[in-house]
Amino acid sequence: MKFNTKTIHGGQEPDAAYGSVMPPIYQTSTFAQSTPGGHKGFEYARSGNPTRHALEKSLASIENGTYGLAFGSGLAAIDAILKLLKPGDEVISTSDLYGGTYRLFTKIFEDFGIVFHLVNMDNVEAIEDYINANTKLIWVETPTNPMLNIIDIKGTAKIAKKHNVWFAVDNTFATPYLQQPLDLGADIVMHSATKYLGGHSDLVMGALIVKEKDLADRLYFIQNASGAICGPQDAFLALRGIKTLHVRMQRHCENAKAVAEYLANHPKIENVYWPGFTNHPNHNIAKLQMKDFGGMVSFTTKGNNYEEAIKIVETLKIFTLAESLGGVESLAGHPASMTHASVPKEEREKLGIVDSMIRLSVGIEDEDDLLSDLKQAIGS
């Protein structure tokens, strides 16, 4: 199947009980057994649920993986990956990192003896300088949040394979519509399915997809033992969202292009971050590993004034001021005070996340309405 068909049919089949085309919501905590151990594949809903299982098969299909795992949140999925490690192990991560991931790394797992190296990965060859006998994992976001930096997945995979370390990619911003990291050499793909996979701002969920059975078995054990699973209702909603991922992402990309180009020509705007610009760092890599350039745009105002940025996000009418991203509706955020507030100011500004930065999740509304909204909020 081609991708657009996989989103609707990949890993899916009518429900075995009554032929339901959409997987039913199996809202149950347990399953009847004819004799101890005699069941139809499910015994307790933490260990497995038919609705969640249908979602996990769909996730594996759209990422060209073999095994999918659904969790209660994106951070729960990352937490499961980190539980593959033990005290003294080291992780090399991109320095431009989602604030929640940064918090999980530095405030939780550092206390358990895991060592994290936060590295600029614009040139992936720099990664090798940090690899030693204790290195077990390379963690990458691409595009990154909120700078939209692009990291060479295939180049990083070669380094990971050379040194026999796991390589995980947060594919939340791109989605499998735009890039498929497993095909480029990654071992694990992570999604905050809350975002584009769900697509309607009505669920919180995380996902992991892998190809190797041994790695999948270890992660399934952690998923069951730690219990950070999603419920059947959310699994149903995510399945529904995935079925329109391809058409939504096409419109997200079209609208984001128009927004980025408008902002780039605005006299009050200093910098616009969007991977589709030819002068964007690693634009050529984005062209190679991505089908299009995504629905996220970040920008800063001239003068870098905190109050001015706050006024803009408060004045927007169609863009809603809110956390999160990837829904059909356009959202605006102020990273310094919202998504990246847990990152110290000095560290934030080293990454370029200055006080005037605004991050837009460009939705699928009419392009003209979105541009008019930005015009009235920013002024001329």
C-alpha cells in the first residue's frame, strides 16, 4: 500500500465479532477466560486491549515498522525508552529539545544516574566526539521544537550503527506523512500522538514504533510493567485521526508555507524559522528526508520585546493561544513562558529561544483568514 492508503487500511481489518468497519471501543478492564490462561488473546486491559491493539497495528503500518506501542502520553513513551537504560549509561541528545523532554531527562532520570549530553547536531559528525563505552542512546528531534532545526537522520543512523548504540527519533513535528525515520536507519520512532496523529486536540497519547523483535519485547515488558498505557476511548480517537492524517498534513504544509512567506516579508518581524526557506539551516537535508516542510512556523519580532510578543498572542483571534500543536485549528504559543518555561533562560537564549519568539501551529483553516489574523495582531 502507498502511504495515503495505509492511513485508512494499514494493519486494519473488520472487527472479528460482528464485522464492524471501525474498531469498537472495548471499554473493559478484564476479559473472561474458559480456564486459567484460556482466553482469546486478551486477559487484562493493562497488558492488552483490542482497541489499543488495533491502534498499535496502525502505528506500525504508517511508520513502516513491525511493532507499535501506545502510551498514555508522549512523555510516557519517552519514559519507557529511558527505562531501557541503567545507572551510568549515557545519552547524546539534540540540545534544541522539547521542554518536557528536557525536564524528564534532567529532573528525573539524571537523579537515577543516567548522563545526558545535550549537543548541537547541525553537523552530525559532532556526535562522535561524545560517544564512549557508556553511550547507549542517541536521541533526536527533527524538526526540533521550537527552532525547527533539521538533523540528518541517515547520517546519525550511520554513527549509531558504527558504535552499536540505539538511535531514537521524535517524529512528532514531521509525522510519517513527511518522513519515516525507521527507513532512514533509526531503531525507535516516538510520537506525541496528542499532536498531528490525533489531529483534533481531543486526546493525550504517546507512541513508539520499532522493527526489531528483541527491542519490541523489552519495550512491551516496560509498557506492561510500568502501566502507562492509553485507554480504549483515546485509542479509538487516535485511530480515527490517523485516517485523515494525509489530507490534513497536506493542508497544514500549504498554509504554513503561506504564513512563513508572509512573516518573512513583514517589516516588524526579525527572524522566521521554517525549514522550507533555502537559507534555513540544513534546508537541503530537509529536502532529502522530508516530503514537505511541515505545519510549524516560529518567528521573533524586531527589538526582541517580551511585552510586544505577549500582546501579539493575546490579540490573535483565529490562532488560539494555547499549549500543544498539530490540531486542525491554528494555535499560537510563547515558548519562553509556556512550552520551554522549564528550560533556564540562559540555556533557552543560547538555543535562540528568545523572549519575543512566537511558535505557530498552522491549522487547516482558510489561508486568507489566517493571514488576515496575523496582520491585525502584528500591525503593519
